[in-house]
Amino acid sequence: MTGELLHRLIVEKWGFSYDLQLRRFKGKIFLQVMWRYLEQVSFPMTEGEYFENLEAISTHLNEWGVTEAVTTHIQTTRQRPRQGKAVSIPLDLGDRISEWIVSF
């Protein structure tokens, strides 16, 4: 998966270029689809920064082997990002979670 493919997946699902963030919460890592999006005037990133972020996130997803699970979750979820409420996608890193938790 590339940042471009991740972007296309998000836009096809929800119609906007939503911000993505990786978050650690209670010993787990989540990919969060935030409610802010690139097309908003008040969006805090430039277009270049946005796509750099997507590329970095897609690199992590590839390294962790969770791209198929993320793709399936985005395509099948009924949730939508909305003001103050992100769509949280739990990432199953299996036994290797302790290796990655330290860096987040």
C-alpha cells in the first residue's frame, strides 16, 4: 500500500481527504480517521505535508502487515468521521506489539 492508495481508499469511502493518525491507547495501536480533512480551509497541514503523513502511515501499515485488515475495515465500516469523533481501526500486531509500542 502507498500513501496514494490509502488516500484513494479514504476518498472513495467518505468523499473527503480525511486526516489519518496512528495512536497508542492502553497497550494497543489504532489507526484513526480524524474528522478534519484536507479540503477544509482551516486544515492545519499543506497538501504536501498531508501526503507525506499518508506515506509514512502506509509505510508502517506495510511493515506491520495490516494493510488488508485496514482496507477491509474502511470498506465495510458504517462509521463516519464526524466532529470530535474519529473512526478508530484497531491494528492487530500479534506477538510483535511490544516491539512497536515503544516507538509510539
